[in-house]
Amino acid sequence: MLNTITHGSATEKPPLLIAHGLYGSARNWGVIAKRLSDERQVVAVDMRNHGDSPRMDSHSYPEMADDLAEVIDAHGGQMDVIGHSMGGKAAMMLALKHPQAVRRLLVADIAPVAYGHTQIHYIEAMRSVDLDRVQRRPEAAAQLAEAGVEPALQSFFTQSLDLPNRRWKLNLDVLADQMPNIMSFPETNASWSGPALFLSGANSDYVLAEHRPVIRARFTAARFAKLPEAGHWLHAEKPREFEAAARVFFNA
């Protein structure tokens, strides 16, 4: 089963599952998860091939949906779900494939479509880091900077460094091989009628107006909202605003 970090104890409110995006981990969501755990138990996962979760040879969204369903089964069979980016696609597939497992779904800055860009250059940047010369995370960040990685992502990536063992807690080879799957979304005729909020950054171009018909075809009760002055990493850029929007949605 996926590695999880649990915040808070069970309450009368449904528990909340958080699925991070590509190159992330459960730890990235620690602040928001801890704050939301004042009302309900919050379970953040390391997705497959990330963090301390199992390393697998494949990385498809149906498989990631099954991974999340297994965690939900271990927490009573139904949860509210937040998914960001890759985790948002996995959460959407979870609702489509395991509809009874999801009570309410918050998808953060992603649509159920194939994207034309790639994230492979970040894998190449991480591969370029000489881990034998790294004693502290800032040293790795400096090498990432030399490889052209922007400052905000340098610290984000180095959170996935296993310094004592001189390795990345990311299965870079499989993520590179599976990049076409990660950037796409499976063809499906399934739909889900539960409450779904597609929350995007106002400065992001990941969820466009032309994506809305596709979203509504799969998520018939979909609602849309934007966080002002936020980009794709909206939960990191505007954590308080993201938290407030999540509270309103899940407590509705």
C-alpha cells in the first residue's frame, strides 16, 4: 500500500485524502493537511514511484486510482479527496473507477485531458546532480540552478532527496519512461455525479475554458473556481486561500 502521513484523529466529519502532483510527496502538503485536520482526519499519500511508496514499473492513472482506493478502503471505504496536478488526474480516475470511494472531490489545477508539454527536463536536471558532492540540500539546489531549474522548484525537488543514502526518493527512470502516460488521460465513457470542485490558479493555463465541456461530460456536477494571483502551484502560492476554499467546499 502507499506510504501515508496521517494528521489528526477521526471525527464525525468524513476523512480527507490528499494526492500530490508529479515530483511531490505527502510532506509537501504538511502545512495544509495539519491545518485542515482541526476538523477531520487528513491522510496525505506518497504516490507510487514517489517518496516512501513502492517503486513500480508502470505509472498509469487506472493503477494510481487503484492505489488510492486501497488507502480509502483502509480508512472506512469513503473519503473526501483533494488531488493536485498528476494527483488530480489520479483522483478523477479514482472517482470514475471507484465511484463509491469518493464523497466530494477537489481537483486542483488540472483537467482530464492530454497536455502537449512535458516535464522530462526536470528529470534530466535531477539526474545531472552529482549526489556524491551533496552534503546538504542547498548544495543540490545550487546544482539544480546550474541546470536551469527555477528557484521555487529547486527547494521543492530537494525535499525528495534521501541525503544519507545519496539518492532521489523519486523513481526517475520509470517516471521518464511513463511521461506520455502522465501527461495524458485515459479514454473513458465513465462519469461521476458527485460534488466536484475544479479549483485553478487564475494565472495558470492548465484549466482552460475549452476544457469545461470535457470536464462536465465526466463530472456532471462540476463547479469551477479560481484563486486570484495564483499559478499552477496554487496550494503553495496561496495556502490560506486554498485552505479556505477547501473548507467551504468540503463542509457544504
